[in-house]
Amino acid sequence: MEDDEDPPLAIRIEDIPGDSPPEASSRRPDSPAAAGDSPVGVTVITGYLGAGKSTLVNYILNARHGKRIAVILNEFGEEIGVERAMINEGEGGALVEEWVELANGCVCCTVKHSLVQALEQLVQRKERLDHILLETTGLADPAPLASVLWLDDQLESEVRLDSIITVVDAKNLKMQLDEHRNSTSFPEAFLQIAFADVVILNKIDLVSDRGHLEDLETEIRNINSLATVIRSVKCQVDLLKLLDRQAYGAKNLAHLSELLEDGKSLPSSSRHDHTVSNMCIYELQPVDLTKVRLWLDDLLWEKSSNMDVYRCKGVLNVHSSNQLHTLQAVREIYEVVPAREWNQTEKKINKIVFIGRNLDLNKLNDSFRGCTVTV
């Protein structure tokens, strides 16, 4: 296995004198917890078995980033290098947890039952945290986690979904995708890429053909054109590209410039595809926001079109509004919010990218036109 490496130095929390954090991890004055009014970002780290998730977590925990980061593992295991029995069953099935403090001030725990309970306990330590990492199992579908963590800003949650990071194995990814492409059981490898905000193409040192890496990036973008693809060796990536992305913020403008491009650079094939793919629809006429919400309800909840939409992101030109509206959805959860005023130089358009299975461009275009307003 490529993931074997020196573990972070672990110290049981109860052995640390006092409640003050180690000097090496003193809080930055502009950190979210210090400010007292910003939720703590949660980054979900997923990836197929052996891709290098634990390598990434260990890299982040060992890096000199000046942040206090909490790591939650949702399975037993020794990959993270901290003591294994950090969570046990108490009397009557009660949950007994032992948190482990790492030498650089980070916190680590293992969750066997309630993710919400673990997050609540971490929030109680909020004055000591900058960020939370959640490492999933290799067979996990990240969509349910997004549903739990991505909450409306008006709920004023103490945590927020920051982004979903998927680690893929450059040496074995093509084989994994080909092996399951026509499988009756839908492959996790596709799902994890489809829901990702960032895809780390790891172990590129094991691939001698540079052209093969280009082909892999094309495969990834054919599944998810919205994700940022980063190549890496042993998951050594610039942390500024991973943390605090705020990909699910109500007014997040990531990909906005790309979405506003007049050229159709994103996929718009009319092919009816039974595998995971992404498609893009365009419409110049302004739309009625109430009709758009009803259209999303039907598309994402009722699924009357038989299309299985995993994610969508776009910009909307709303009738009688000077505000550019952004649309974002993960499975059945969606959000349409005003982001800012349209610039005078911008062409007002509706443009939505869909990622999913059994997508049909003609059906998407035809149904969306029912939301338009003739002016």
C-alpha cells in the first residue's frame, strides 16, 4: 500500500495540562472561531479504496499551516496513525468517546455512530478550531453527507459544508471506471467524482505516459466538468486550494465567470447517456423564479423525467430583477439566491450545468423553457 507513512504524534487530551492549546498552534486573530460569528467549515474527503485519502489527511495534519484542524474518521482503522481504540461502547450501548490531540494542535476522533453528535462536540470546542475534515470510507457515497452538512445560511448553523474532495488513483482509475461502467451495481468511483468540488489525481508518479494523465483528466471532466482537478504525488497539494473554498456558500461565485462565458465551453451533447455525464443548457429569455422552483421540485424530487440529477450549478436571469441569481443543487437539496447585480457589460443569460445519470438534453431544454417569460 502507498499509504504507509510516519503517523502524526498523538497525545491523549486528558494528558494535556490545562485547557489552553499548544503554543505551536496559537490561533490567528482573523480565524473564524476567533471572530465568533462565522461557522466552522467542514471538508468531506472521499475516494475509492487505496486512492490515498489517509495520505492526504496525514499530509494536512503534519503540514505547517498554522490552523487548528479537527479530523473525524467514520470507521475504525489504523491509517491515520493515532491510537486505534478512540471510541468504545459504554454501558447499555452508550457512546464513549476519547478524543486524541495531535502534537501540532489538531484534534482527531473516530465516529462509529452519530456524525451529528461528533460535530456538536467539536462545536463546543469551537474556540480551538479553524476547520473540520471528515474522512469517509472508500465505499461511501458523499451525497448523504452533503445533505446533512449543507444547510441554509438562515439556520445559522455552527458548521458549514466547505467542499467535497475526492482522491483518485491515477494508476488504477481507468481500470476502475471501465470495470464498472456497464455494471448493474452503480460504482462508487463514479459517484465520488460526480459530487466532488475538487478531484485530486494522486500517484501520478506511477504513470509514465503523460498522455495517459491527460486522458484521465478528460475522463474526470466528462463525469464532472465543475470540479477542479489537481495532480499530486502522495497528495502533497497546496492547502490554499483545498481549505476554505466555501463551495456551498449562499453567494459563492466559484465558476461564475465560466458560467457567464458566452461560448459553450461546457458539455452540451444531446446524447441520451445512461452513464454519469454532464450537460449544459442555455436560455436567453428571463425566467419566472416561482416557475423555476416548481421546475426544480419536479426534476429533483418527483423525477418525472426519469433523469437522476446528482448536482447542478448555474446562473439565472430572473424577470424584473437586476440581481444575478445563482442556482446550486445536490441531489434533492437546492438553493436559488441573488448573488450580485448584473454588470452592464455582461450578457444576461440562464446557464445551468447538470451532472447525473440518464440525462437528456432535449428534455432539460424543453422543460426549462416553460419557466421563461416573454418580454
